[in-house]
Amino acid sequence: MANAASGIAVHDDCKLKFLELKAKRTYRFIVFKIEDKQKQVTVEKLGEPTESYEDFAASLPADECRYAVYDYDFVTAENCQKSRIFFIAWSPDASRVRSKMIYAASKDRFKRELDGIQVELQATDPTEMDLDVFKSRAS
């Protein structure tokens, strides 16, 4: 069903892959893209569990908006292994204004489709979502 605010639908594959990341930890990250022609959010890239944060950061284009989900593993002060699922709204300054508006208008609806997101980040440049930001927001 299309989002009333932006007219953008969510492809079923987005929810399916997210459930696999959440339940089975099949992926480290997922990058989502809004396809202009089909007017829907689709899966652009799946990160293998062995891929690093650097692989994830490199998969976000410098001049185009994207949504992404990242499964961040960390160890608490009590030495417990934990993970948090981050939702990243990537909207670099160099991207087109129309693109930024469509991504902003569709974000909340898309995020609701992905049940289990624990932390949300809004980033316009790589420093706003580096590992230190993940560490501070995870705990």
C-alpha cells in the first residue's frame, strides 16, 4: 500500500529481508532505495554477516539518499554481548532536494513496516553515523 504523504509503497522483499536480519541474523546490514519509476522502496544491497562497518559505510552513495538498517554488536560494561538494530536515514548534503523531500516524507511509514528497530539515526554526512555514534546510542 502506498504512503499517502509521498505516494511511495514498500516492496514485500524489504520486510522479508529485515525479518531475516532481525530473527536469523542473516545479514549485517541492508541498504534500501526508493525506485522512482515503480514508486516503491526496494532492497539495494544486503551485507553479509562477515562484512564490517566500513563495508556498510562504503555502500551508502555520497550524493544520493538511502535508508539503511545496521545490526550493531557491542559488549556492555557488565561484559554482556548485545546487539541493537539501527535505522539510518541517509540524506547527504550533495543529494537532490526532491530526493531529500521524498525520503523525508516516506521515512516514518517505511520505518513502521520494519518492526524491531531500536535506534534511529539521521545522517547527512559520514561523521554523523560513525562507530562512536553507534556506541553512544546503543547503550
